[in-house]
Amino acid sequence: MKIQMFIYPGMTLLDLLGPLQVWSAWPGAEIQVIAQSMDPVPTDSALSVNPTHVLDEAWENPDIFFVPGGTEGTFALLGNEDILTFLEQQGGSAKWITSVCTGSILLAAAGLLSGYKATSHWMARDMLPAFGAEVAEGRWVIDRNRASGGGVTAGIDFGLALMAHISGDEKLAQQVQLMLEYSPNPPFSSGTPEEAAPDVLESVTAFFNAERSDRRAELLASSTARYQSRHSN
């Protein structure tokens, strides 16, 4: 099982660590953490991540190709032709094309989710149809050989679900879940827009909208135009 995880500056750390922790327990797994250089990659938290390989060392045919999400770092890549081309190439040969959070926006912009059901962070799901993807609800969504997780903390659920699906062995995923003592019991019921109190939802939505800068809108528009020019037929 060759698992390839693409990382980039500004990604959300937990988007990566959730599935990485789960899949590290996969018997016989080999994992590449790939980036544009071997320099430590800063995340949106206080920690940076050390890649294991650079782009031109990436396996050409991984079993799982994975992309985490983020905010400004993610949307900055929508204007990076080299990265979008790399994602498109890796997705063309990977057996499974996967993401957590807004990583699905990057996959979609690279043309890898056209005609597939997918999910993302709740604040970004509405961007998927612009790239030909069909929005689906859920902590994780599996459609043929595409798998996507919702926002941030959904990465553990997504990782376990995909492990069970690919291996055909729910017991393996259950054993990993027990090893991780993964039995969520959050102190509040405020983890989705449907659960959150109206004033909490309003404040968080206002925060995300404020973060949607003119530059982000410009990048999204140019990336959508790129997608349409490449996939209009």
C-alpha cells in the first residue's frame, strides 16, 4: 500500500495528521510526504512538517494520493499552474484520489472530481460545482475511486472509513480505532452549521467571509476559467 500525501505552506495541520495517524497503522504501508522542496512546510498552526520527498521523486502510481486543505495557503495554489498540473498528473495514475477539507477544492480545480460526488469543509462546499463536482453531505464521501472528508476533524473518520473500504476488512479499521482510543465525546454540540447556535454560526460565517479576500475571489475565478478551458468538452 503506497500512500502519497502532498503538503504545502498554510495547510491545516490536522487535515494531514488525522488520516496520516490512521494509515500509519496500515500493515505494510509505505508513506511519502511530498512537497515542492525539502524545507520544513509551515502549517496554519504553530508546527511545521518535514517532507520526505520532493515532487519529482513522487511515485507515479500511488495506491492513495491525498491532499489536505486549509485557507489562504490552499487558495493560493489555485493560481499555481505547476501545482495544479502536478495534481492532475498524480491523479491520472493513482488508484485512489482523496482529500480532507478544502483539499477537495484543489483536486476539483485540477479536474479530478468532475462528475464525482465529493464533500469539503462546510464553508467551501459551494465551490465544488464550479469544477464539475457534485456536492454530497457527510463526514466522508466515497464515490468510485474518489474519497473526500469534511472539515478538519473529519480526517480521522475519513481515514478509518477508507481503510475499511479499500481493505475490505472492517475489523482492521476497528482495531486501529481502538488503538487510537477514538470515541468522540465533544463538550458542545456545535460542530456543524445545523448544530451550532444561531449567534455562533453568524460569527463564524462572518469570520470566513472576512477571510475571503478579493485576492481569493480572483484566484477562484481564474482557476474556474482554467478548469472550464481544459474540460469544456
